[in-house]
Amino acid sequence: MEEGRKQILLRVYVLYFLLLMAGLAVIGKIIYLQVVQGEELRKEAREITMDYRSIEAVRGSIHDENGRLMATSVPIFDVRMDVASPLIDKKTFQTKIDSLAIGLANLFHDKTYREFKSELISNRRTGNRYMLLQRDVTYDQLKVIRNLPILRRGKYNGGLIIISKNRRERPFRELAARTIGYSRNKYRVGLEGAYNDVLEGDSGKQLMQRVASNVWIPVNQNNLIEPQNGHDIVTTLDVNIQDVAQNALRENLKKHRADHGSAVLMEVETGEIKAIANLKLDTVSGKYYESYNYAIGEGTEPGSTFKIASLMVGLEDGKFDLDTKVDAGDGKTIFFGQKMIDAHEGGFGEITVKEALEVSSNVGVSKLIYQAYASNPEEFIQGLKEMSLHQRLGLEIKGEAKPLIKTPESSTWSKVSLPWMSIGYEVELTPLQILTFYNAIANDGKMMKPMFVRKITSAGKTIETYESQVLNKSVASEKTIEKAREMLEGVVENGTAENLFNTVYKIAGKTGTAQIARESSGYEQTGHKASFVGYFPADNPKYSCIVVVNKPAKGIYYGSSVAAPVFKEIADKVYATQLDIHQEKVPQNKVFNASLLAGYRNDFTQIKELLGLPLQIPADYAEFIYHDPADSIDNNLKPIDLKTGQVPDVRGMGARDAIYLLRREGLDVKISGKGRVVTQSIRPGTRSVRGRNIIIRLKV
């Protein structure tokens, strides 16, 4: 009995010992795996694993309004080879490797035949079943690869592995490049960024196995979730007009060696943007490229293009009318110790409100606004706000600068803020914000939101259509809008933009020449900004346009000389190609009544005799005479009262007679335009000062 008990205990001890040893062995193995082989095993685990990986959807395309591609996803391929596949026998590999290497070298040119052959042999020896042959292969190149030795046998027998992906391309390259934009990682720019959710689609998923540090291969097709490709967007842009705008702007920037510039064309009724160009000088290469959307993102002092807004506030409030007179004097005035001058030496004397805008008189406009609102500047600011000039446009494209319209509560408000704001300083607007305001004037007061996208489509079918949006139903009363349009037409017909005047179609708009100030030093000049903004045809506006050129470096910086020619080139192209905006031609048999206005008496006598007109010439003592166009042509012509020592009234005269009379009083005459005199810079009857400059403007 005792003996049996001892045997049982012995067996228990042996079993316990064995279990203890087994436990110690397991613990020892765990420690060995964790400490000795841990890093190696963890690395292997990272390298050999399976996961559901995303499959990129094909990104939607961006079209112009006529369906032409402006951005699209082009399929490209990474080509790999299962060079160690057991289905590629040794004999086939050895006999075909030379011709395969030669084919790859001839196709890609980045490696020699010997380099390709060496890599193929080396990777087969190491058992690489996922050897990279070439990245970013085009479809045409892929067709060649499919016919190369060994690879022509296909995926299984030839080891050919093709990984499809997409590359974003712009067929028209730089045209509207910054507005088209891009969507890269977390960066969203332009339309690509604004409509990223529409364009990108939904990614698919597939079970894949990692066979190298960052190389994944599909396991099978059974677990594939197909990606849903993105939708397309149809923009409001017109590639043809965009090309004209971009090239016109580039050539102008090159001509004046300007730092950067922008040009935008908008459809008046809808707010649709037909062209938007932004170019910046690369000082290293000397070329211009699209690096930033200045039209949307650059808020600066607009200068004289802001004057129409100031005058519209005064007209709307009844502070003055178009024929109200203001004394612009000799072109110089001082507000609280700060000097303001007109660009034209000698000044304009007494002029009307309409003439003040036409000749872009800083002195005239600032005096009008200061006299009207000095006691209550908040009223002027409120008028600007009622025209929505203080608000962003709310664009889908990111990066719009916020307008700056100061108020008396602003920390930077001073005694000179009101007069300087009236001529476009101490305020900030982007080119597109200025254009939107002028577009409202052309659109009978209705301010439209700039529109870049017309609709979303998928496989040619419309998914969603976007309608035009109204930002302000009326920026001013109908009467004020009519007066504003009359003034803007006058700028082209009689004023600073006479170089845009043509007999085919009418243009209305405003030139601007602003000094660019260094922020840290107040108004220390660092350059100029030349601009022109307006619309056409002025009688029935169809398009509005703005051109801004920053820091021209060739000594010419006025808006009429630098920016206006770009506007005209764009407008001429649009007018020539769109017959629906042409004005109805006047019948050939239509008779026009002519009025003889003012001039030398003997000339009137000759006209009477030559044409047999029933003119009644006054007495011989009248050296110069005039005819009031309000009277019938057979009424008596009246003598012009010419007094020595006073500036004569030469309005209505031809250039020859006007120059003769003005020089007889010792004045230095400068003329612009052709035809008859419509304005003179010094008011008639003013005491004449020998050597003083006077500017006369002529119009046909």
C-alpha cells in the first residue's frame, strides 16, 4: 500500500516537473521572440500584411461654356513585372531577355539596354515578383509594352503587371490656370478646390497584400468595390475669349515691363465670367505666368475708378447734379496740410460735375464730396454701403479679399480721409469687386454675383444647373444710373479715354492711375497701378471688363495708355465675333442735320456762298461769330464777345480758330482729340495769364 502511494507521488512529481519545464520553455521562447527576434519579426509583420486599400476614382473634367476641355484626368500607368514567376521558364527568359531589354531602352531612354538587362537578371535571381519597369507610362507606350518579348504573353505567363492611375492635365495649359486651380493633398485652389466634392467622386476599395515596404498588390477581384467617378463641371469661361484676354494682357505687360496684371470679362445681364487672366513677372526667366489670382485676391486702392461711386452717392443724395459747377482751379488744393493735385498741369478751372469725371479731376471730385459731406461723413459712407461696396462678393473660389471702406469710427480715420476716399485712396477693392460695381451700372443698377460655373454634368447629362444671383437689386435710383452712364460715356467721348473712341460701337468706362504706397511709410510712392474698367456697347451693354496693370516700369503709367489698349483689344475681338451685339446700321439714305457752332466770320461767309445756306451774317465788326444749335439754321448768327485780357470761350470752334484766339491771349495751348472743341480747362472770362497752360478737348 505504501509502495503504491510512493509510485503515485513520483508520477505526480515527474508530471509537475515536466509541466514546469514546458512552462519555462514557453516563457523562454516568448522572451527570445520579444527580445532577440522581436524587431525582425515586427518588421516582417509590417511587410507581410493584408488590408483594404482605396482605389482612386477618375476625377471629373472641367469644360468651358462650349464644351472644350480645360482640365481633365488622363489615365497613366505604372508597369511592373513578376520577373521571378515560375511560369516564365529559364529557357524563355535567357533567349528573350536581350530583345526585352532593347525594347525597354528604345521606349523609355532613361536607361541603356545593358542597365535594363542587368536589372532584370538581378531581380529574377533575388526572386522579385513585383519589379518596377517604369512609372507614369502613357497609353501609347503601354501598347508598345504589351508587344515586347516575354511581356506579350500577358499577366500570368509573361509576368506583366499594370497599375492604372490618373494624372490631371490642362489641355490649354496656362489659360485661366489659377482660376481652374488644383486640388492637391489638403490644398484647394480655384474651381478645382471650390468644386472638389463634385469632381473627386467616391473611391473604391480592394483587398491588397503588401509585398514590400510600401508596395501593395491586389489579392483577387472578388472583394473589389468599384469607385464612382466624379461629375464634370461646365464653366462660364470661353476659351477663345480667354486666349485673347491672356495674350493681350501678356503683350502689354511685356511692353511696359510691369510686375503683374489682371483682366476680367463679365456678361452684364448674368454676371457670367467669360475670361479671367492673371499674370506675374518671373524676374529670373523674364516670362509671365499665372501664379496668383490677383483679380479675386488682391485688394488695393483703386484710384480714379472709384470716383464714379463717389459722384453717384452725391447725385443720389441730391447734393449736386451733372451741370453743377466746381472750381478745379490750377489743379492744386490742400486739405488740412496735405496737398492734392491733378495729373494735368495747369488744372481745369471751373468745370461741371460731368466734366470733372471726364477729365478725372482729383481736385474737382474731392471738393464736390468734401463740400457736400464734411459735416456728416457718415452719410457719404452710408451711400457707399448702400451700393454694396463694403461687402465681399461671396465667391465659391476661395481667397477673395475683404473690401475696405473706412468709417469715422475707424482707427485710421483722419481729417483728410473723406477727400482722399472720394478719389479712390484710403479704400481697398479687388479688380473683380470694382468690375462687379461697374457691371451693375451697365445693368441698370442690378448688381450680379460673378458666376464661374454654369452646370454639373455626368456622362453628358445635366445633374444640376446654377442660376444667376442678384447681390443688390438696385445700387442707385434709375435717374442716378442714367447720369452715371452719361458720365462714363463722356470719359470715352470727351475725356481721359478718348483713345477708345470709335465709330463702330460705343464704349463707356473710367481710367484709373493710382500710386502704390509702401504700408510702413504712408504714401511714399513705390510704383503705379494703371487700370480701365467699363462696358460695351454703351447703348445696350452686353459685356463689362476691367484691366489692371501693376507697376509698369517703362515710364508710362496712365490708365489710358497702359490698361485701356488691353480693354480695347478684348472688346474688339468680342464685338467682331458676336454678331448679336452689333448695333443696327443707319440706312444709307438717312439725312442728318448739321449745326454750325462757332468760328471765324469769313469762314461762315464762304460756307453760305458755297452751300447756298440762308445764313444771316452779322455786321463786319464781328470777327468771330457763333450759331446756337437750339435755333434753326437760318436764324441770325451772333457775335462772340472777345475781351482783351480774358480767356475766350472757344467751345464749338475748330482747332485752328481756338488755338488762334487762345494764343492771342498768350496762353500755352494743349489739345487732344479731333473735331470741334467740347471742353476747355480754364473757364471763359477768367483773367488770362501769359504762359499759362490750357487744355482743350475736341470731338467729332
